[in-house]
Amino acid sequence: MSSELADCTLGNFVRLQRGHDLTASEQRPGSVPVMGSAGPNGTHSEAKARGPGVVIGRSGASMGRVHFSEVDYWPHNTCLYVTDFFGNNPRFAYYLLQTLDLAAFNSGSAQPSLNRNFIYSMPLRVPARHEQDCIVELLRALDNRIALLRETNATLEAIAQALFKSWFVDFDPVRAKMEGCVPEGMDEATTALFPDGFEDSELGLVPRGWQIGKLGELARQHKGSINPLKNPETLFEHFSLPAFDKHQMPVSELGEEIKSNKTSVPPDAVLLSKLNPHIPRVWLPVDVGRHAVCSTEFLVFVPASSASKEFIYCAFSTPKFQELLCQLVTGTSNSHQRVKPDGVSSMNFVIPGSRVLEAFAVLVKPIFERIGHNRGEAQTLATLRDTLLPRLISGHLRLPEAESLLEEACA
């Protein structure tokens, strides 16, 4: 870097304050984000802090995690929030705080807890404000590109889910044909695949000729078990709950790093979390390699009959399916609820005609391929950002060098 780094302490860099109580009964409808230990957690009608702002998880499993709010917000009592940046760039402060091992300053006993007075004495080396601004500009370019890819994926996902709902939940093509209309946006060949009326069934009115069966007729549970420790030097794609929660990208790990038995993941698999079904986790892996495994907290399903993995994924993602899934649990508290695996395959399900299933797969397969491509690109950029971040903050990497790396990655 072109400027010297100034020595200071965390307490001289930012001033922190504990967040404010806000019970569920006190929370009011509004657009103000509530920032807690794990980041945004709903909205409220009133702000307690001006944006841009930075919060740090103060308690619980998210203790030490750092989050940023561009707008005015309510800092919850589960976090510490910055009340004074002392002239430093707020987003630079957010980046710098992420590089610190704040979780190591646990002052709690039974419950992890972060005390601001314990971390104020941490030594820091901080560049001048103009250097901070340049670093922020560089890293924000990466963040913006990542955000755009994820927003694009959300739009693509919504398109695929809307098509599934239209065909297999609302039966729009059937209703259109009953009225003598051509379904909107559908060609003549696809229209001909749908019946022009309904018939009664145990699940209510269903398209004429479609069957009522078990979900297991469309999605077969795969149960192949693997012990990665038997292949310690093999690099595995590890699909885990933390990897799902962090933008649905598996982690590459050597077999010796994976300490327990896992389930193998075939190329056409769909993963369904059996843990805490009130938090929906449905995963459609893309470009699955030869050595892919997942946590046993996931149930692995593969297509049966004429169904595709895209159809299974969309079916598992519907609100109705999630509602039924929550009825197949054991355990009393939300944190320990697990789905009974056999119950999923035994669910009653409307089974469409095979040609309709095939037509659906043809339409949505390119959508999910694009989602997978974007997800991989976002992960590559996130890895680059996370690699550049500590080196830029510490001054070990000059800005021109970082800019060259960014240009290569985005070319």
C-alpha cells in the first residue's frame, strides 16, 4: 500500500454499545431491519441506529459474527453495534472486524457471550481514510457482482417454481382447455399433453387420467453409506447443513477431514433436510462429482419413473409439501425435530402423465443449469474476496495487485 498503517486498539477504532431489547409483542410492522446476532431478523417500525452501520453477534452460536446494514436499523440486544466510527469508513470497519477472531473472546459460561470491554484492547493496524475508501471500492465491486448473481438466481428459481405451481398445483393448462382457451405461453404440442377436465380423487379434483399414488413412485430414497476415512487422501465434495446455509455450495474436504459416515450423492440427487423441517432446506446439486457425500441430516432422493430431479426439487419446495413434512417429525423442541424418512415416500401424491413430466423437465433443466453456473461463479468471487480481504486489511497486498486479480476474475 502507498500509505503507512497506524497502530491503535479496537476501542480507538470503533465505539460499541449493546443492542436494545425488542420482544415479539413490541415489534411493529415496518421497513426498518432488526439486526441481531445472526444478522437481519425481521423488521420493525422504528430505528435505533443510523445507517450505514455494523453489528457484532454478542451471544449464542453467532457470537463474533459481523453484519452490515446500509440503512437505519434496530440493533437487537443479542448484538453489539457501532455507535462511533471515529472517522473511519463504516464498510471498511465491517471488513476489518470480519478478519478478527472475535469468537475467541468468549466471556460466558453456559452461553457464549462477547463483552465489548474484553475486545477494546485488541491491537490493530489501520490505513488512512483514503486508503480505506479505495479498499472498500475494490471489495464492494466483488460484493455487488456476487449480489447480482444471487438476485439473478432468485429470479430464475421463482420462474421455475411458478411453472411447477401452474402445471402441478393450480392445473392452469387443464382449466384453460376446459374453457376452450390455449394456455398462455404454451405451444400446441405441450397443450395436447394435458387433459381437458378433472375427476374426483381422495386428494380432491385432479386432472382426468392422472393417478393418485405415493411420492415414492416418483422419488426413490437413496441410502448408500460411505466412510470417507477409508479414503483419507481422496478429495470429497461434502454437502452439509452449514454449506447449504452458506449459499448452497459443497465444501471440498479430504477423507481424513470428514470424521463420520456420510451418504453418497448420485449425480441426479435431490437433498432434503430431515432436521428441523420448520426451516426448509431442499438442495438440488449441480455437476456432482464422483466423490460426493452429504451429511446424514439429509435424506437423498433420486428420480423414479418419468420424474426428473428438477420436478422432485420443485415438489419438495412447495409450501404444501413443507406443511406435510412438518407433520412427519419426532422430537418435542424445534431444535431437535427430525423427519421420519419412511413417511416422505409414503405421502399421497398426484402423479402426472409421463409425457407431461418429460415436457416440464425440458423447460426447467436449462434454468437450473444456469442457477448452478451462477452459484459456482458467485462462490469463486466470494473465495477471491475472502482471500483478498485479510491481505488488503493487513497491508500485505497492494491495491494495484488486488485490482489486477479482480480484473482477471471478472474477465
